[in-house]
Amino acid sequence: MTDVSGRGGVRVSDLAGVRAARPEAIAEAAAARGRRKGPPGASGRLLIIAADQPARGVLAVGGDLTAAADRRELLDRLCVALDRPGVDGVVAAPDVLEDLLLLGALDGRLAVGTMNRGGLAGTAFEIDDRFTAYDAEAIAASRLDGGKLRFRIDDSDPATARTLESCAGAVSALARRGLTALVEPLVAHRMEGRVRNLVTPEAMIRAVSVASGLGVTSAYTWLMVPVVPEMERVAAATTLPVLVLGADAGGDPREALDGWRRALRIPGVRGLVAGRSVLYPQDGDVEAAVDAAAALL
């Protein structure tokens, strides 16, 4: 692990000291960040790096349950990824985005703040995904480019309704400020007490249909969906721009690339959101993993 130095001279090892002595430095870095002009999709297809899983307590990569637990290493990998050609931005919770702001790693990149992380993985309240991170007001004040939210439809869990209502409110609040909402919809059920996502075409068509109708307007809404069989049918369920989600690390990277490649041929699919599969590749080469994903676009 290296000690990455940001463009502003701040190193990863300096972050705790800066936070302790000058907490206002975060707002200063947000105000000074160079932003892209125009809407997110104006420059073509997008490659977004996802780094918001730790805020749900998800730290596993493959069989290693704490692979993403070292924050300095995660930031190191993120800085490497964000510096590669073809990478457009990152989606993360406030702590990670603020670290990246202090490091100067978000200049010219899209910065999307994750909003609901309260449905901690593996808990009894996982479906009740409360808004515990950014809200629309804070995203606008921090000069971010949008917000990311997630819901899972579990027909047997009443918490689904509360999460849907909260997500609809967030879509509306972001749209009123002209900010993009990245919505990740899924259908889920419990098996042996654990929440499992249903990734059949029919389940994803249902989830996409519900997500498309959230909020007072869909003008600023993009969808994030996993690669599933018959992706053409899933994409045909909406006219909203779609970003396909990268698979978790641990599987065959060639299969993941093939799945992304097929999905990106579908009209309406506007890019890729990749997380642990490129940040923690099996061979450890973050640059090569990111470049392989970027080459698909």
C-alpha cells in the first residue's frame, strides 16, 4: 500500500490530522472542486466507480470478509482508478467522498453522494433502507453532481413501503435542484433469514418499472441495474438512461466483461457502474481492471 498524495498536497496519512485540526477544509475543497459542465450524459457513455458498500457494512471481497476494511488501502485504490483514462466519476457515502475531496481526486470527475445506507447488510431491518447519509440539500451545498439511492421490493416486508416513499421524496428533492438521481432498484425475498436478490428478467422488469415512476418527475432519473439474462427485455421496460452494475469480485473476470459488453450493446444502456470487481481484482492490478472496463465503452 502506498501513501497517495493528492493534487492539493494532502496525503492519505494526513487525512485524520486535517479532519481534526481543520474540519472546514472539507467544505473548502468542495467549493474549489472543478466540476464538469452539462448533464452527466453529455459527454457520452459513463464509467462510474462505486465505493459506497462499506457504509452498509459490506467489506467482503470474494472469501475475504474484511478485504475492503482498510480505509487507506481503499482510498489508494480509488485514487488509482479515478486517475485512469475513461473513468468519469465515483459514487460514495460522505466519509469517502470527503476524503477524496481533500485529496483533490475529484477535480473534473462526477461526484455522486449515496443517500440511504441504513439497511445494513445481514440485519433484520435490511429492507428498511433508511436515509442515513446525504440528503438533497447537502448534495447541492457540497456541489456534488447527484445522489444515489437504492430500494428492494420484498412483498412480505412492510418496510418496503417506507423505503419506496423515502426514495420517491429523494428523487423529487434532487430534481427540484436539477441534480441527477441514480436509482438502484431490486426485488428481494428472505431465504433462511437472509435477504436475497431476485435477478430474473421478470423481477428486474418489475423493479425497473417501479423505479421509473418514483418522484414528481423522472427528468433527472437514471437507473442502475445488474446484468441479468434477457437484458434487452429489462432495458425495454423504461425510457430512462440505464447504467449496468458490475459484478462483485470473486467470479471469473472474463465472464463479467462479457456480460457488460453484451449489455452495453443495448439501446438505452448509457454506461457502467463498477465497484469491488475493479477496485479489488483477483490479480491485484487495479489499473488493468479499470482499463478493461473502460475499453468496453
